[in-house]
Amino acid sequence: MSTQSSDSLSKKAASKQMKSTLKVGLVQQSVASNNKLENWTKSAEKVKQLAADGCECILLQELHSTLYFCQEEDVDAFDLAEPIPGDATAFFGELAASLNIVLVTSLFEKRGSGLYHNTAVVFDRSADIAGKYRKMHIPDDPGFYEKFYFTPGDMGFEPIQTSVGKLGVLVCWDQWYPEAARLMAMAGADILFYPTAIGWDKTDTIDEQKRQQDAWQVIQRSHAVANSVPVIVANRVGFEPSPIAGDTGIQFWGHSFIAGPQGEILAQANSSDEQLLAVELDMQRTENVKRIWPYFRDRRIDAYADLTKRWRD
């Protein structure tokens, strides 16, 4: 191997090492229509603001190209899906390249005729796709009829290697499952990312709404604690009416946040406004936490076989 080739490979390997500090950002925004270009442009302007503030890695919320169409089961909504690669990945890939950032996006993927996924796509300072993750856990609840649209992912829980480290990207309903976070961490994820679209049924009481929102944050902070990694969560905000007459629609609760490796809240958005969050993560501190709290050392993997069962009966 030539000296030039060796140097090139060494530089490439070095660029894949986790930085000691990393400034990350997220976009919390509302969506008013299914005009994709308008929504992409709006997201891009917010991403540019975060990049100008020094953010090297930026997260967009779940299904940010359109309204949350899963409030009803409508075959015409499949027309909103995008091939990957396609127009959406071209737009966001060019954005990531032009700003020299790592960008985590969330798209309605048309894999083939009659086969669709809820897919996160990552770009690493390039228009090329660095990696993707297909949502594994698919909900089916009133107002969240996702099983009608999305086939469960078939790519497993594999972190995506980027120039700022290994990103464990999961999507919304995945956030309730400690197994998903654990498997990402076990594969070396340096940070967990959750693009999200969750909100309230307006008929719920204020107390119930608070319980739901608190549970949503607590479970994700617990992933940070249990795996000693930062967690980045971008949720949409604003009210989206239901297309079904008589339904109440969804009040997306925002509340996007960034947590450190002990679950501490480093930044948090409110429940009503479009907001940008930016935090400089101390990744050396994350390493120190892992050494002080060695959860992976003390796991009793010899006693966990039943975790692969649906139920212990």
C-alpha cells in the first residue's frame, strides 16, 4: 500500500472518532399543510440557524415533510411517500453538504408498491446518505393509525457511523422500549436520537395530559441513565385537526429536549412554540460516567434469556 493511501485511510479513521465536545441541535416546529417544498424550506431555514450557531449535528422531528397523516386510514395518503433516494433525500443531502453538518431527517419511505416504512435518514457532511433506520415499533391507537401505513423495520438496531460518532437513531414509538435503546448502546451508539410526533387527545383531562407528557420524558431520560449516553428528542408542536368529522385532532405537545448521560435535562423547549435547542455536549464526561457507573459490566446476561419471549407464562 502506498504512503498516500495509508495517510488517507488514517485520516478517514481519525474522522470517525468521537469528539471530546460536540454541539448538537434540534428543530421543534409546527406543520400547516402537505406542501413538502414549503415544509422542507422552513426546516432548512431553522437548520441553517443552528449551523450558524455552531451545531455540527442536527435533528429534525418525525415525518417533518407533511402533516401527521396517520390520524385516519386513507389509501390516498400513500401518495405522500418518498422513494429513498428521492427528492427529499436530495434536498436534505444538499443542505447537509452545504452546511458541513451531520443531519438526521425523518421520511415516509416508499420502498416498493404497497410497501412503506417510517424511516430516519442520516447525512454526514455530504449529499450522500450515511445510513438509515426503519422504525421498528409501530403503534395503532385512535388518531395514531400507523400500522395501516408502516411495515415494521427490518434493519435491526444498528447505530450509524458518522464523522461525529456513532448515532443510535430510533423513531417515536421506539422511545417507549428500553430494549431498543439498550441494543443501540450495546452496538456502540455514542448518542441516542428520537425524532418524534406525539401529542394529546384534547378530550383528556389536564392531569392526564401532564401524566402522559411526564411519562414520555421520564422513559427517555431513563434510556440516558441506563446506557450512560446523551439523548436528543425532537417533537413536533401545534394543533393539527383531524380529517375525520367529529374527531378532536391532536395537540402536539412539543417539549423537545436534550438530556445528558445521567438523564439530566440540558435544554428543553416549551409545549406551544416553534423553538430551536442547541447544547454543547461534553463527550469526555459521558465516558467518565460510563467508568463510574459500569452498568454494562454488571449485567447478568446469563439470566436474561426470557427477555426474548412475548410473556413469561
